[in-house]
Amino acid sequence: MKGSATTAKGRAAPAGPVRRAWIAGLAWIGTACSGATGSFTNQAESLPFLAGADMSHLRFFEDRGAVYRREGTATDALLILRELGINCIRLRLFTSSAEQAAADPYNAINNLEYTLPLAARARAAGHRILLDLHFSDSWADPGKQRMPSAWTNLSFEELVLTVRRYTSNVITAFRQAGAAPEYVQVGNEITQGMLWPYGHVGGTNDTPAQWARLGQLLRSAIQGIRDVQPTGGPAIMIHIDRGGDWSGTQWFFDRLRAQNVSYDLIGLSYYPFWHGSLEDLRRTLHGAAARYGKPVVVVETAFPFAGGPDVVGIPATTNGQVQYVRALAEVVKGVPGGLGRGIFWWGAEYQSVPGYRLAGFDRRSLFGPGGEVLPAAAALGRLTAPVRLETRRAPDALELEWPLSGAGMSLVSTTSLAPHSIWQPVSLPIWEEGLGYRTRLPLEGPAAFYRLQAN
């Protein structure tokens, strides 16, 4: 982040032996730090923090009677999320035909015909778009990366050309629909590669030849995107499922680096009921950001609001979902260098509908029974709020407050703004307060400056 330093003088306590606090709003090259009162906010960054929701099955659920509400009023779910601060919608794309989608809607509906109108709705609601290319007629994940049925008889050389044409045609279609994606995932959870058998890696396929084929397929897919928009096009994300596994993440991205694949973002899935502790996630995010120098995004996560035991020490309740968002945000936003850049809630739109077994994700949604939006959606959206330090005079203290978007940042202070002044962490209790944080400064004491600082 680039910018010049500015300082805001906060309201002082009355004269005498009482503390006076100034709130400093600073921006330094190479750091992400801010704090403010009034109009002093953090500088804009080239990549905003992405508070996202995967809403790929929204039309599927709507067509089966699901209704989405805010405070009891039925409204477009995409508008509800945008009003709460969520700023990016993730949409998966299958290669399925119309016949496949009609025969098995839940597992094959996310084709281009279905997804384009949904993307246009998301854009009209004010969202950014993350397009998740599966390169398969149905779900692709580490356990299955099936070749599209229309491509099964292609030679490898023909497949490479087909992949490039496909991504070029997809991006063109989204642009023509007025919903050009800001971000594109080239593959979904490709820990074991994609487009099997040609792009299969890992296990007995962990060979230089297989990695070379995967690298060629990825480069071809990315080139197809660049063919449409050589400059200023979407940021490219590479996504695996190893959010709680640093060694597995390093294994994959070290080998990918040898293939000269050009990408912009690292995406990781982290489900706390499958992928280990939040400390495991912290280790992975810190390691990936440091080793590869890329922004990291938790591009899939969820947490139950009912129907199960505690997960990572947090209860499976609506309040537990909020606690999870806060804990997860502190991990992601605590990545050094400001490289923790987003959180996406998977299955945010899920609702219980007759005739479908949803693997429990209808109890991990951002909408509860009856479609009422849950508090976790507001917590997730709050992560995009401007990072401000606000002061409030209490009878016996000066209170500092800041929003949940300041998660993972440290409150620091100094007694001087001289060029070589030292900012020290504030050793005062910090309380979780609603969708933010609060601390109290005793009135007696020397004047000081305060700001929030990224790690």
C-alpha cells in the first residue's frame, strides 16, 4: 500500500493530569496500517478484502420454493448480502449440457446457461464476481476431476487447445452479459490436478511428466482468459483444499512453481470440521504468503448454526457462527504484509428442500430456517468496513472502539510522531464488542498517539 502519512488529532480530555489521546491515520509504503477518527480512514488497496459468499445454487433453491428474508421481509438474497457488506459472489461453472442439467439438476445445473443470469444478478446487486471453473460436467474436488464428457476422446494436444478456446469463450460470454469476473479460479481444489487422466498429479502420478501436463493445461486455460483481455483482465486464482496442511500446500505450490504458471492469488479451502485447527490454518497461510509472495484467500469455509457438537471449541449455534467469523478473520487478517485478503462462505444460500440430501450444508448456510439471514452474514460483511479508531469519553476512561475489519491488527501507541519514534503494542485488555473491539484508556497519564497496525 502506498501513501503519505497523515495525522488526526482526537478530542482531548480536559486539561490537567489526565490522559490525552490522538488517533493517528498512517499509510506507509509496504505496510498495511491505519487508524482514524472522523474522516481519517485506511488508504485504498489494489486488492480489497474480499468478504464473499458462494451462491452458485441460489436459482436451484429458489426454483424449489426457497425464500430469503431480512427482518422478515422477502428480498433477493444477493441484495441482502450486499447491504450487509459482503462484496463478492463466487459462482462455479460446470461444462454440463442442457440434457445433463435437466436429468440431474443438483449435480449438473451449474452450466453456462444457468450461471450467466445469476452472474448478471450479482453484478446488478453491486457485487464483484469470482468465477470458479471446474472443467468438469459436475463437481470437481481432490477425489474426482472427471474429464468433460464432450472432451473424453481428445488427444492431449487437442485438449490443450480446447481448454484455451473454452476459457476464452466463457470469459467472452460473461463480458457480453455485463458480468465480467474480477477473479477467476482455474480449477476447483486441484490438489491432485485436474482433467484426469492427463492432468492427474499426486500419489503414483507425482511425476515430472504429469506435472508438466498439468502445467501446460493451466497455462493454456490462463492464456485463453488473457486472449480476451490481455491487460486489466481478471486476477487468476489457483485453489487447493489444504487450508490446514502447510506441508501439503508447500508440496503442491513448489511443484507448480517449476511449471512457470502465472497466477495472482492462492485459494485454500478450510472447513474446521475437516481441516484441522485454526492454528493449523494460521501456519499454512503464513507459510504460503511468505514462501510464494502471493495474497492468500480462504475461498471455501462454513460453520454450523445448529445440529452438531462444538467445532474448534466453538458451539454450533447462530452466535457460534459469529464467533467463528471473528476467529477466522483474526487468522486471515493477521497474515503478515496484509496478504490475507479474503474469506468466502461456501453454501451460503443452502436451504432444506424436499427430495434432496445436502450433507448438512443446509445447517451451515448464512440463512436459517425460513430463509432469515443469520448474524454471521453481517459479521462477514463487517470485514469490509473502513478500519477506524473511534474515541468516546466515559465518566472514568477514554474508550477506543474499532470494527471487526480491524481483526488481526495490533493497537499500538507512541508519545511522539517524530521520524524515529517507536510504536509499542498497547498492553491493555481488549474486549470483543458486538461486531468490533473496544478498550479503555485510563484518564490519568501522559498524552499519547494510537493507531492500528497490521502484523
